[in-house]
Amino acid sequence: MLEKLFKLTQNKTSVKTEVVAGITTFMTMAYILAVNPTILSETGMDKNALFTATAVASIVATLVMALLANLPFALAPGMGLNAFFAFTVCLGMGFSWEFALTAVFIEGIIFLILTAFNIRELIVNAIPINLKHAVSAGIGLFIAFIGMQGSGLIVNNDATLVGLGDMSSPTVLVTLFGLLLTGVLLALRVKGALLIGIFASTILGIPLGVTHLPEGHVLSLPPSIAPIAFKFDFSKVFSLDMVIILFTFLFVDMFDTVGTLVGVSSKANMLDSEGRVPRVKQALFADAVGTTFGAMLGTSTVTTYVESASGVAEGGKTGLTSLTVAGMFFLALFLAPLFLMVPGAATAPALILVGSFMMSPILKINFDDYTESIPAFLTIVMMPLTYSIAEGIVFGMLSYVLLKVLSGKMKDVSVIMYVLAVLFVLKFLV
């Protein structure tokens, strides 16, 4: 049945490889189960209900990705988008969380319409092949930076923005151990190297005080979502504020998802001869359904997770990888303390090393043509420096259009790229 559903032989993979890949992806993104409720609860939303909403929204969206698109990508409420929801819309602009949820719900419906009419698919396919390879490399730097920052290896420095963390810190030591162990396992071609590294680092973290064992019952029923589900506020739906908030949600989510799909597909050699992502329309439906359904449950925008790259690095090629992730999120509903026990220091090595894997498509970029190489470079470097996949794509695509036009190579630019360039300029002005 699994063979028929996911075409494992055709994709040159196996059940074992796909399951290990799925568990690895889940372990690198399981932090969202703790972080999303913490961020959104700042608005006054019920934290326990948010845990359940986060897990269920992730399950539904990832199942759509698995069964409809047959791609190894996982989805969950997006980081950055949840912060915009809580700290900008609610705490900054003074709107209720019910109003913010309404914006997310409308965004999801717009995404469903855009996907149905192939508009989002056109955008994905319009990105030039060199920029697609650059997106992969940029995401690599970005997730490596996330891993280093989350482990304390890289810290804030008021003089230079970033600096080296305390190398004697138990958190950093666990990360360095995980990096070394996982690196050796990868060099020895050991299957499941990333997952073994996560488990070993988690165990080492216990005596060092980095891993905190769960207190009380490990097994429990998930909290009710009643306090936050279907709590919409349509009273200001036609206001200018709603337009601005909606545009921001739409823009960031669209290009985060597009960037992740393109970048990880490029790394996994899944792009076709014309540089297109396979079954991209079905993949885009997954985050549209997830966002709409997630808003109903009471959580912020659902997007495709860049941590999916860790599962792809373990050999994940089909929807069985994402089906496994959905299964892990289901288990997490009842075993939350066990999954939340894994510290960031244990998953950081996987993110850092996957970052290095994601860099390889840079070798396919044409650096002899400056109208290709400069936009590619800006795409790569702006992702970690702006802490945003979407902003990296904006700088890359906008510079691509401008350089091509000003150097007399207008024929290289598609109509869709011109339209996107205008929208990007408007985005900066807004």
C-alpha cells in the first residue's frame, strides 16, 4: 500500500529511510510546540489551548502535503509570522487576537483562491534557475545561523551585532559534541546520523543540566481548544489596517513557502529540466489549507518549514517522510513532556550541518554573468542578515530585474518577474 501511495521504488527510497527522515525533520522543528504557544499567549490567548491548536494545524497541513503532493516537506505555524501576529498586530497596533486570527483566516482563503487559479504556481516557476539555486544556499546559511543562535554558539553583541558565545557554557558544549559526533557519523555514511546526533546530545544534556527531564505524567490528554477556536472578529474587516496586516501576512508567508519549496527541492535534485518544483500546486494547497484550518483552531499562519531540509538530508524523497512527521505531531499531542524535553542545543547541530548540505547548489550558479551572480549573491547573503527567507528573495528578484533591464538584457526577464518587481517596490513603500 505504501509503495503504491508514495511510489517509493520509483523515487529510489525505502520505508526505513523515509521514516527516519520524517523523525529527523520532526525533531528539528518540534520546538514550535513550545515556542508558538509562548509567543501567541502574550496576546492573552490560552497557552494550553495553543499547544493543541499548533499540533493539530501542523498535522492537517502536513497530511495534505503527504497525501496530495507526495513531497517530503513538513508544515507548522511559522516563526516570524507568529511574532508579527503577537507583537506587531496585537501588542503594537493594539488589535485583539480575535482580529488578528480573522486576518489569518482571510489570508488562508485568499491563498486557496490564488492556488486554485495557478497564480502562486506561476510565481514559483517564474523564479530564474540561478536564483533557485541561490535560495537553497541562502536557506543553508539561514538555518545554520538559527542553529548557532539557538545553541548560544553565536550571541548578540551591541558593538558588532553578533559575536561568539561562551565556549564553556554547557549548552554550547552539548552543541559542539553533537556537531562532532554527527559529523563523524556522516563521514562514515551512517544512516540516521542526524537523528542519532540529536538523541546522543539530548542524553549528554541530562548530567550537564541542559536537558530537563519531564516532571509528573508523560502521557496526558491534549488540552481543549475551546478558549481560542473559531473566535473571529469581522467588525473591522474593511479597514485600512486590515489591508496592511493582510498584505504583510500574505507576502511573508507566500515567499517563505516558495523559498523553502524551491531551495530544498534544488538541494534534493527534485527540480525538473526547466527548474520547476514537482507537484508544486498541490504543495501550495497544503499551506493554504493549513493556514485556513489553523485560524479556525486558533493559531497563526501555517507555512512550509525550512527544517524539512534535515529530513531531505537523511534521504527523504516522498510524502511518507511528511506522513511520518504528521504521525510524530499526533504522538506529541499525548506525549508533550517527552518531546519538549529535547533541548535546542541537541537539535542545533542538525540545523548547522544541514545548512552546509544546502550550500552545494551554489556550484550550479553562473558567476561569469554579473546580472545572474549579483542577484544570486544578494539572495544568499540577505536571508541570514535580515533573518527572513522572504526578504532574501525580494532583494534577489528585484536586483535581477533591475540589472537585466539596465544592462540591456530585458528579454531575459519574464512578465511575471516585472509584476513581482513592482509589488516588491510597493511592499517597501507600505
